[in-house]
Amino acid sequence: MHADQSEPLGDNTTTRTGSVDLAVIGLGYVGLPLAREATTVGLRVVGLDRDPHVVAGLNAGRSHVDDVSGDDVRRMLAAGFTANTDDGCLARAQTVVICVPTPLDGDGGPDLSAVTSAARAVAARLRPGQLVVLESTTYPGTTEEVVRPLLERESGLRAGEDFALAFSPERIDPGNTGHGLRDTPKVVGGCTPSCAERAVAFYGKLVDTVVQAKGTREAEMAKLLENTYRHVNIALVNELAIISHELGVDLWDAIRCADSKPFGFQAFRPGAGVGGHCIPIDPNYLSYKVRSSLGYDFRFVGLAQEINRRMPEYVVRRAQDLLNTADRPLHGSRVLLLGVTYKPDVADRRESPAVPVARLLRRLEAEVSFHDPYVPEWSVDDVPVPRVDDALAAARDHDLTVLLQDHSSYDLPALADAARLLFDTRGRIFRPGVEVL
């Protein structure tokens, strides 16, 4: 059979001693929820992770991921799940899903070292009939141009003939209690029609809706489109926040009014910057692909990056202006940062704008402290930031309190009453005496 034919590949259901239905490579915020959902529906699952502390913790029933509890992990273990650092577990799996990180390298381009390392581990144990899926976010063409050649070269097998290969972008939203893996549609693109058929059948066991893309490149682009859309629109409202402040316009009220329109508008809100595992990172993959393949820049992404990256500096300037109105210099003032994670009600601090805000405040010789119910310790540039235990009491003692993240545990009206000066970057406290971004 040729790779472009659509006959389904074998489903590899031959009984094997110790065989499992799924092996997940990378047991972080994407891979662990996937493994949990698979065990929930009765699949036999193993996990592979290079971090021995993560593996030891999981096998002891402890979770390191916000959206997976210790009870969840213990139920997974009871269902037969095991975490491993040894690649040998991959040989037992009918399906292997790669969920490893894809950060940026030192030049701002994609670092695919974890993807290629995982693909080599799979290739060394690849056998006919297996399904391999890449879920790690990357640029269009990665599955076909990087992963497929590596798997075929090092295994001697051919995608679409001997094994199935697909891409399915992760859509995990940490802390989102309204939408989980099961009820979030799953996009799937296969290298061939038969590859897509295998992948659709697999994910159909785990999610309510599977959306089949034309191919792997379209599935890869879909993920980047989702997050570039958010990145650009956040940059739009961030720049509008700066402009509106200068014009004397309440942007938050303008957004509220615009959001009343039942069609043609989606509300985005400004903040101290963008953080997390997706929005600050993913558009760079698309920029890289455009620049390397087409020879010119993706100008929308470049502009959005410029605007969003300067928001911490703008926040610090507004904080300085607020102190000046109270006849206090920023130099030597005690500044309390509330919420240093990248989004509410999670412990995840990746790419949090709190870091550049704290760095700039320190550079201007402010005395910076922080409080976050999810973060027991925090350092910026390897220098610890003092943590206060009582946010309300600290707000009374500090010259300025800056709300960077509106965790639900914060009593915002009480904070407004307690703080000497309060700068709300989240648009949550609209009352006299509170400065809003």
C-alpha cells in the first residue's frame, strides 16, 4: 500500500504480554490530563518523563499540575497507570502521544530539542501498527518535515503504510473549570487519510467532538491561529489602555458597552502583559516559519509583541505617577505586588508579567514585596522577593499595592479599604481612590 492511499492501517489489537493502550511522553500540564482522561475511560496507560522527581511524585500519588489532584493521580495508579523515566515503556503501547515542551531558543526561534528527543525514543521502539501523535505546539510543517523523516529513517518503517502519524494540538487551559479535555473539541490532522482515521478513532474515545483537519499542517496552523488571534487582540486593548488614559476615556466602560453587541465583537481586556505557556510563545513559531520559509516578517505578530512587552514598563510608570500624586517618590517606597502567577487561581508562573514589573521596580530602587496564595516562594533574577503572609495587613503597611492577578481568594473591596494606594491592573475595583489601568 502506498502512503497516499486511504485504507485504514491495522489497529494493532494483537494481544501482547504487558501491552498498554497509550503511552504519554511528557507528564506536564498537557500530558498528565490526557493520561488521566484515558485511564478514566478504561484505557491502559503508561507515562514517560525525563524528570525523576516528577515520576517519583506521580508514582507516590502526588500531582505537580494544577488541574490534576493527588486524588486523581491515586485513581490513575489504581487503574494501572505508571510513570517511567525508561523509554522501554514505549514499546508496549498501541498509541504514543508526544506532549513535550516547545520553548523558544536564545534567538527567539523554536526549540524542538525535546520533540526530536522524544521522536528518537519512539523510533527506537516503533513497530508496525502503532499510532504516533504529536501534541506539542509548533510551526506548520513540523510533523511532516521533522518528526516523520526522523521516525522513518531511524525505524525503517513508513508513515501511512507501517504506522500512523498525526498532529493534534493541545487545548488545555489551566484553571478553566468550565471546559476540560472531554468537552473541548479536538483537532486532528493525519499525514495520510488512513493516519487521520486512526487518530480520529483514538481521540473519539477521550473527547466528545473530534474535528478532522485537511492535514497535519492545517492542524498545526489552527493552534497558532487561535493564540495569535488572542495575542493580537490583547495587544490592541493594551495600546487602547495607554491611549484612553491619555485621552481621559474609561476604556473598561467602553469595553463593557461594546460587549453588549450580540454579534461581531469579542471582549478582550488589558493587563500588565501576557503570560503563560501559549500567548507569549506560540506566535513566535508562526513568525519563525514565515521568516525562514518566505523571507519576510509577520508584521502583526511583531507589533503585538512590541506592545505587550512594553506593558510592564507602562504599569511601573503609572505606579510611579500614582505615588507622585501622594508626594512620595518611587525610590525607597514599599510596593506590594498581589498575584504573581500568569492567570487567576493557578500556581503557574511561566512568562508572568509580574517578573518584569518587579525587575523594573527594583531597578528604580523601590522595596518590593509580594503575596500570592499559590506561590510560597518567588525570586526574580535569582534574588528572592520577600513574601507577606497577610495581604490585607501588608496593604495597610505598604505605600503602594499593585493588583497584578485577581485571584478569587482576594477580598477586593477589603483591599481597597486597607491599601494606602491601590493600582488595579485587572479592572476589578471601580471606586473612588483606586487607580485602574
